[in-house]
Amino acid sequence: MPALAPSAFVEATDKVILFDGVCKLCHGWSRFIIRFDKAKQFKLATVQSAVGAAIMDYYQLQPSDNGKDTFDTMYYIQDGHVYEKSSAFLQIMAAMPYPWRLASIFKIIPTRFRDGVYDFIASNRYKIFGKYPLCVMQKPDHEQRFMSFEKD
């Protein structure tokens, strides 16, 4: 897929992670990013938020391809490229500090197999980890890590 032009919400240099805000596993993932991304290189947005929905609309991303209105994948936008599923996870891990970046070694596994594991976890994550009734608000000290329409 060729690089896309940056939108009004995503600068050309932004690294944006879009994730399901009601999923407890995804919520834990966002907390992991906040905790270990000391350089604060990643911006986070839930797909349920207004800015998340606008970014998905701009990049013509779909909630899922399972016929339901659920969010079965994480999207990662870097340098105008959109990554999804295991490729998104591995791109993010490659940009994380040591030792987390070592997980990017799994890029050697063919995408078809990686995405098969990703799809299995994604389709069972609510059963295994649970689901929040609403998108969970982050702690006040995490607020600056999440994207919004308000500019500083």
C-alpha cells in the first residue's frame, strides 16, 4: 500500500496507535505503551473516540470484516503507512526500547501465520480478558498521550 498523505489529525511524523477502547486487553496494551514508551513517540486513540473515528474515516479503515460492528484489529499509522494486526504490533515493538524491541524478531514468521494467531486472540479477547461497558477514561497523567481535536 503506498504512503497516504497526512490528515488534519495525523502529522507526517506522528506514530498513531488506534485500538478498541472497551477491550480490557487493548486497555492493558495502551497502559503498556504509556509505561514503556519513555520517549513519548506514540500517540494513542480509541476507535470509539471522535478523533479515532475521524482518522479511521480519513484512511478508509473498517471496524472489522466479520460483518459485526466490532473492532477486531489494531491499526498503527507511521509515515503515512497504515499497518494492521500482527504487522501493527511488530512495527510498534520494533520502535520500543530494549528489551521490548526484541519481539520484532517475529517478523520472520510469514504474515499469514502471524495474523492467524492475531485473529484467534482478537476474536476471543472479550471472552478471555473481558470488556468494559464504555470506553475507559485514562488516568489524568496519561491524558496528554491520547489524541483529541483540541490543539495545545
